[in-house]
Amino acid sequence: MKAVKLVRPALTVVVLVCLCTILSFAQTRYLVTNDDNSTANTATFYTIGSNGVLTQTAVVNTGGFGLGGGYFSSARIALIRSDQGCVYVSNAGSIPGSVSGIVESTLTLAGTFNGSPSDAGNSLGIGLTLSRTVLYAAFTASGTIGAFQMHSDCTLTFMQDVPAVGLFGGTVDGMKAHGKILVVAYGDGSVSSFNISTGVPVSNNDLQQSAGSLTFGASPAGVDISRSGNWAIFGDATASGSAYVEVADISSGKITATKAYVVPGGSNSNNVWLSPDDTLLYISNNYSGQVTGVFFNYFKGTLGPSCVSPTLKNFNNTWFFTGTVVTATNTPGNGAKLYVAEWGGGNASGIGIVKVATTSNSCTLTEVANSPVSDAQSPGLLSIGVTPSRPF
């Protein structure tokens, strides 16, 4: 009887210690960058504190090489919250192109993984997106999408790659996976989708020129998908300096014709991000150094009134283009604050922080006093992500 009594408390202590460890990890939130450094690529982790304050915590070498530029909207980072959390970072300057897995709970490198020998992203980058079990990498130099099986230890196993070329020969610019569909925008003004129910992408044979390309000469670039999975939203790249957004119905499992909107305010619109409650669409105005917010009707898939921030600090001084825009929180609401990648062009890059305020039909975007935060590791920051990841 005494032996039993001694064992039970010991087991209880072990369980409590493990539970405390898990809770501690679950409460840690990071903003992570793909520093895209061409000499030795790194991912920088910033702890997200109260009120959205960023504190640099770790710099992890990816074991590969970055590109320092390329498509604004090729998301070079993807995150998934598993038992220990995994962060995936692409290395577009490596030959062949590679993807590195980083363990979030320990901030250590799990490994660096290649696709096929011909998969390469050293022209315009390697964009990433993921489903619950598979990571997809868009290799711009080879015009392919590689599928990788994800494992709980943040390692990857290459499955297969498939051709992914636009209507006029363009390669993948932005893409997004949701449920059984992978939506793709190409750098030539066309869009398409793939069925990913079995993991490896299978074309839905819906490749088409977008309305924005036909009407305005714009090119769908960044992609986001509503939580319902009914709507794909594209942020358009344009040489004119205007900002355009396109919306397509994907509720059937395929992409329909897009509807194009002109968004007043900022210049260019490659990167888009929906708020956690799908009520606001955030647009990174790459050319004018601003961020735009547009009300989104997630029942009808339509856009409403908009607001635009002032030009962010130090634009055209220490940095020259905006990249990814993400919300500080992934819980229901408008996201509270936005983080914006600021491309340094050879200088140390930065991360802008913008506060969001809304009423029923208006919004205000204001840069906070302690913005921007320096990312000294990156001469050309374009891609950032926030943990925990959004639901798929």
C-alpha cells in the first residue's frame, strides 16, 4: 500500500509539469520573419507582448540562402500550430530551392528539405501555403508547385511536384490553400485552382484571365480565402499605381469569374489579408508605403467603404516597399493591430505596427508610436507571419 501511495503523487507531479509546459507554450505568441538573406538565410522570432509590442527573441539559421527580393506576394513563410508548433521558411536563393522547418517550442531548426532536383525559385521567390497535413511550395523559376507531407517534428517529406503555369506563361505569384482547394494567382493576369483532397494538387481545369487584367491591366497577385471557404480574394499588382482587388466565388470547389474593384487611397495592392472575423480586408499598398482597410461582406462577397493609413514612418528613407500585412491576433474581431513587412532594399528592414479602430461603417488605421521595429537580419524583408496560425 505504501508503494502505491508513493507512486501516485509522483505521477501527478509529472502530469502537472507537462501540463504547465504545454500551457506555457500555448500562451507564447510570435511574429516570425523570413529574412530572405542571400548570404545565409535566417528567420527572426519576435515575442508578441501586451498591446502588440514586439521583442526580438531569437534568430534561427535556415541552412539555406534567400533571394532578397522577388514577388511581393509570394508568401515565404507558413506556420502551423501542432503539439510543438512548426514554422516553415523558404530558401529561394538555394539551388535547388528548399524549405526549412523550425520547431516553435524550442526555436531550433528541424531540417532543410528539397523538392525535386529541378524545383527552383531563384527568379522571383518560393511561395508557401499549407493544409492541415501538406505544405505547398510554388517554385517560380521552374514553374512548379511541390507538395510536402508535414510531420509532427516539423520535418517534411517531398511527395510530388506538378506544373503550374498561367494562361500566358506566367508562374505562381500568390496562392492559398483552404479545405480541398488551392487557389493560385499567376504573374500574367490569370488565376486557377487545384483540388488538394488527396494531398497532391490536381488541376480543376478552370484557368482563366481575371476581370482586373481584362479591364484595368492589373494582375492578381496576393490571395486570401474567407473562413467559410466561399470566397477567394486577390490583391492586384499594377504598374499604374492604383489599387485593385478582385473577388471570386469558390463555393463549388472551383474558381468562377472574378469581380474587380477599384480601391481608392494607396498605390498598388499585391498583398491582402482578411481580419479574423472576415469583416475587414487589409491591403498592403506596396508603392505608397500605406495600408488600406476595406469592409468585406462575407455573405455576398462584396466590398464596401474603405480607409487608408498615412504613409508609414521612414518610407523612401530606410525602406522602400511594403510586403506582407498580417493581424496581430487571430481571435474573432478585426485583428486589433496590423504588422507590415517593410523592405529595406539593402538596409536593415523593419516591421510597421498599425492600430485598427472601427465603427459600424468606418475605420481608422494609425501607426503606433513604437513603430517600426527593426529587423537587422534582413536587407529585404517581404514575408512575415504570426503564431498561432489561422484556422484552415
